[in-house]
Amino acid sequence: MAMLALLQRRMDRPGITVHGFRSSFRDWAGERTTFPREIAEAALAHVVGDEVERAYRRGDALEKRRKLMDAWAKFIGAMPAANVVALVRKA
């Protein structure tokens, strides 16, 4: 919700949603990393496993999720910006 509020209210972009951001993250995690599926799904706040499995899963895998998000930050931080035009005020 925070990202949606940022896009739609603060950046005044009402037609944009966060689904594309989440989808890009999930594709990257599944295709470019060795992090377990469950960790990627938990990072997206998805329900993981069936009812019985969830009853026995007590932890939140916070440290594993933190490592995943650190890897994501390094990945997106290293990407060159595409289709970006520098706007410079001429004197």
C-alpha cells in the first residue's frame, strides 16, 4: 500500500500499479537466484503452503528474506537506466 500511495498520490500517477514491480521481483528471484520459492513468496507476503504446512511453520524466515532483498537491491542498483533523458537547465 505504501508503494501504491507513493505512485498514485505523491507522484500523481493514478494509472500505475505495483503489480509490475512485484512481478519483476518474482521472475528475477525464480530465474536468476537460488533462493527457495518459499522465501520469495514470503517476501511478497503471499501465503505459502497448505493449511497443515502453515500450522507447523513457526518462523518468519526474516534473515533469509533480508538476504534475498539485499540481493534484489544489488541487482536493480547495478542495472543501467534505460530510456532516460537527462534534463539540464541551460543558462
